[in-house]
Amino acid sequence: MKLLFVGDVVGKLGRQTLAALLPGLRERHTPDFVVVNGENAAGGVGITRRTANELLETGADAITLGNHAYRHAEVYEYLDTESRIVRPANYPKGSPGRGVTVVESGSLRLGVVNLSGSLFVEAARSAFPEVDAALGELRERADHVLVDMHAEATSEKVAMGWHVDGRATACLGTHTHVPTADARVLPGGTAYCTDVGMTGPRGGVIGVKRELALKRFLTMTQVRFETSSEDPWLNGVLVDADGDGRATGIVQILERAEI
């Protein structure tokens, strides 16, 4: 099994970058599944029905979200009905959407779990017992499991990797928009990376126009952020796994788009 996971798609440029590069990545790497983190797909913050559909039509088999999942209220009903989109599983049980799903490709079944960290971002419950419940739910439903740990603290993400080692095919971090250089397969057979990175404008500050981010840091005043339009890159990882659901390799993909 081959899984291509694409880091946080930011704004219109991020969606354009994915559309420009995904066909070539599919041709070169022939992934069985493509999973995309889309929590910043709509204007740089959150997701809408339209932007979610655009990601799905571009070729995403599933979409994970994060702390901006509920930024746009118009998407709430869609999160309840579109099973290919998951929001953090450790959000309140009665909130819109689901935290676990299964997508299929031929005879293969991929379980997708989305989690939120507790440090510096909001979550209703700890991600650690939540992932235990999710993995138990998926035991008979999926051949492979991807965990998207959407969190700020590197320590929380590293700990999650060790917590699910040998029980998930991959545990991949999102949220900080900066790819980390620690992609590896843990001893139990789980592919891990602390943060996959961002798909969108590297010419800004984690997706924001750099002059606006600099103004905020220099003046400490309120600044309305806008998505940058410079230097589009796709950040992702490609995970290989065997028939037992254990990862055999992980390679980071850092590719610039000519748009």
C-alpha cells in the first residue's frame, strides 16, 4: 500500500498548488490513497463545502481538518453528511462531523483518524485515550490506519507517535505549516513525521503575507491577516506499507509549483 499525505492546504494558492502537482505525483508514485489536510483551504482559515469539494475533485480520497474545522458555520451540515471529511475525534461528541472514517481503493481499506492536541489548541478530551478508542473501532474495518495529529506542541506529537507505534500504519503531524526533518519508521512499524508542512505560499509567514505578519510582530497591534500569493510549494509525505498494515518506508515530498 502507498499513501500520499499532503500537509495543510492554505487558501486558493494552496488549492491551485495541489491541482497543479497532484497529477504528476500520482503518475510518479502511484499512491493507493491520497489524504489531504484541508483545515486552511478556505481563504487561509477553515473549510467550506465549495473548497472541500474542490479538494475532493482534485483527487483527495479523504480530508482531515484541525482547530479551524468550525470556522465557517455553513460547512457544519456538510461535515455530517460527507463521510470522506474528518474533524478532530476528541471534539465534543455532539458537534458536527465525525473523527474517524474508512475509505476504500480496490480491495484496500484505509482508516483515517483526525486528532487535536491539547497544548496551545483547544480540544474537549485528551487525544491519547481518544485514539485508543478509534483504533479499537477500526480494528475490523480497515487494513491500514492513518492518524493525523493536528497539534502545536512537538512533544505532544512525538508522544502520540510512540503511543500508536505498531498500531497505526502512519502517525503524521500537521498544524505548524513548517516541515520537520524527522520522518522515519518507528520500531513497531508506524511511519512518523512531527509536521508534514504546508501546501501553499512559502513566500509568506506560514501562509500569511509577510508584511502583515511582520507588522503584527513589530507593533503588537491588531492586523488583519491575508493569505500570501508568493512561492507556492506542496509539502507532503509518501508512506509505503506491507500487507500487515506496517509501514516499510516514508519519504518527504517538498515540491515547488510553477503557477
